Amino acid sequence: MDINLMLLKIEDTNEYFEVGFKNPDKDMFYYTGTTHYPTKEEIKIFIEKSVSNV
């Protein structure tokens, strides 16, 4: 199995939200350590902070 990791970019916001947080399941909550349903705006802010810290 090949796994490719890439740094998040601002342009990834929509896809990151759609794939990981729009329809969360128990695995998403487990791997993120949260029980909160993040909004698209919260995801955008998270990515912006992450990108600015690189």
C-alpha cells in the first residue's frame, strides 16, 4: 500500500471538508479526538492557521 502525505494548502479547504467532515462517522471523531461537528468555516480557519505556521 502506498500512502502519500502532502501539506495542506488553502485551496484544499473544500475537499478537506467534503471528504473528512461533511458527513462525519465514528472514525473521524476517533482520529480527530473530538465529538464536535466542525463547520466549514472552522475547517477554513484551522487550515489557514496550519498554513501560516509552516
